[in-house]
Amino acid sequence: MAKIRGAIVVDMEKCKGCSLCVVACPTKVISLAQEVNGKGYNYAYMENPESCVGCTSCALVCPDSVITVYKVKVEA
């Protein structure tokens, strides 16, 4: 039986590393990368992807709308 899990995609070049998504994530999935994007910002990424529930809190709070949330099927 397949389980449904969440997943996010961050437009790393447009992310300005404001950390609002990191704070908004109830399952502590998102962190800021040590690396920087072309603009010099530490961008958001999924540090703990297996914990994502697809709640969309990160996308809703992002001031630049650079996060897309998906639901994915995972074989159990």
C-alpha cells in the first residue's frame, strides 16, 4: 500500500534566505543551506525530506513565492 508524503521544491536562485519557512515548518523539514545562490543568499532546502507532510505552511509564509509543495506516493 502506498503512503502519501509531502515534498517541496525551492527555486534556489530566487530564495533570499529569510528563514520564514524554516520557522513555519511544523515538522522541522527545512533548513538553510551552507552554500549560497548566485545572489549570495543561503537558500532553503529539505534537510529532512522524510518528515514532510505537505502542509503548505512554508509556501504560504514565503514572501517571494519560491516554494512549491507536492504530494508524492511512497511505497510502504
